[in-house]
Amino acid sequence: MAKRGEIDPWKIDIVDLTDRFLKKIEDLVVSGRVILYASILLRMKSEILLKEILGDEEEVCEIQDIDMDFEIEVPVVRKVKRYTTLDELVRELRRIEKTQRKRKVKVVFERFEDVPHEENVEEKILEVYKRLLGFGRREISFFSVVKGLNKSERLMFYISILHLAFRRKIEVRQERLYDDIKVILNEEGG
Amino acid sequence: MKREVEAILFSSSEPVSIEEIAKKLKVNVGEVDRVVDEIVRDYESRDTAIEVVRLGDRVLMRVKLEYQYLVSGERDLDRSTLRTLGVIAMNQPIELSKLAKIRGNRCYEHVRRLEKLGLIRSEKKGRTKVLTVTEAFLRYFGLNVDDVEKVGEILRSKVEGR
């Protein structure tokens, strides 16, 4: 079923699968009957052959003592199914709406996360670098530079500083965690 | 023949098509159709928990909706198919391509089953199909409205708890 693309192996609907399995089992009743009828035919053929070889001797009678003339009656069992109610349909619709709401929030969140990537990061780095140079001294306090900026601007400033440090334009030092970051302009860079 | 048709309906947990019954009994479709009408009326007049409902060209014998809570068998529509039906009912008429965007590729299988059950119908529109619910949908869920177009509105108010 997975090969035919009827089921997703990672998301199997047990009810659906069980239903299909039960339907498949129903075929076994037919197969069983076919085997029974085939065996009866084989027995009849064997009897004819035995009669031809042995004549009307006792062995044949012994086999005939076994009564095979019966039919297996499969009683009709009504499979009961519960029918879906309107309440169940409404409940599922509510669940869908809930999932869709969650998805929308996620999309908005992802878009928000994408914002810095959409901006021209290089331009921002250059802008930060120019600003640092504008101070006219080698050592600058990060806290004093970002003072007055909002959260995302601070973050962008911080990321730009990391980029500049990576490019060896500046050096960054921090004595202790959460302490101020010292930004030192490199000689050749500055 | 009435008893034979009743026996067929009783022994099936799925809706049975008139054609299937006619084939089984080796009679013509019109005759079965007439007998089914008779059985439907017969059950309506009886004080019983069982009903016989027509779902398009199919007939279903089932426990009446108000007693469904007492039935402990498996549900006829799995959750996934039911959700697809809900989306169709709320947004009808809806294009199959749009439904696939909402419900994913498995919706094609659901649509086939729902069409077979007579709960939805599809009409070709260009390269895609447009899906709507049927009168059988109303009977199936026991909705007391005369117009299938009102289904979306009714469901919306129920979902919003109005």
C-alpha cells in the first residue's frame, strides 16, 4: 500500500488500515471454499481411480464411510459501523481552524525571523564600522554605542561587530559574562 | 422481493447501490427503486431505532442518528476523510486543486470515497473539478434545510458556537 502511495508509512491511519485488512480477510472465506471444493473433486477422482485398480473391495468402502458431503455455512454477521454525526464533523472543523491559526502564527514568526536576512547585511556592517570610526578613538564601549537603540537595532549592531571582528577590522573583549564589550579598532583596519 | 432487499441492506454496513441490489436479485433497477421507497416508508412508519436512508443512488440501513452514541463499532468515516468533507462543506463550491492545497494529496482518495458515498459531487471546470455537498449530505447528517448552499453558513455558525 505504501509502494502504491495509498498510505504514508510515517502517518498510518490505523482505522483505515484495519478496515482494509478486514476486507482482505473476507477473501479468505472464498479461498477456503475453493480449497474445500477442490479437495472434494480430488477425492472423487481418487475413488474412481481406486475402483478401476481394486474393483469393489473393502478399502474403497472404508474411504466412502467418511462423509464429505457437507457445506460449511458461514453465518452472516452484520458488521456494525457507527455513523458520523454532525457534532463530530463540527469538532473536526474546529480542530482544523485551530491548526490553521497555529500555522498562521508560525508563518508570521518565521517572516519576522527572516527580516534581518532580507536586509542588506553588508550595508549595515559598513554603517556600523563608519560609526565606530567616527568616535575618533581606538577603544569604544559597546554599551555606550548601543544606548538608546531598540532591541533589534542592538542585535544588528552586535552582529555587525562580530562580522567586523571576524574580518579583523576590530577586536572585541569582554572580561566577564554580561559585562560591557570593549570594541578595539585595529591599526591597519582603522 | 421486499424481504430480499431488506436482507441485503441489513447485511451491509456500507451504503448499497440500487444497481448492486438489482444485479444481485437479477431484477431491473426500477423495481428495486420502488421496493426501496416502500422499505423507507415502512421504517418511517415504525416506532424503531433503525432507519433506511437514501444517499443519492445508494441506500443505507442504520441506527437512527439520535441513537448513534449507543453504537460502539468503528466509525464509517475516518478522521482524515471527515476533515476533508468538513472543508468541502464549509467552503463549497471549492476547486479540487484548492482543496489539495488545504488538505494535501491524500484528499484525492477522500474525494473518491465521499463521491462513492454520495455525500459530495464534482463538476468539471477547466482542468480542475469543483466540489459541492449533496442532498444526501443533508440526510446523512440529519440537517433540516432545503438548500445545500446553506450548509457552509450552518457549519460556520456551529463552529463559532453561535
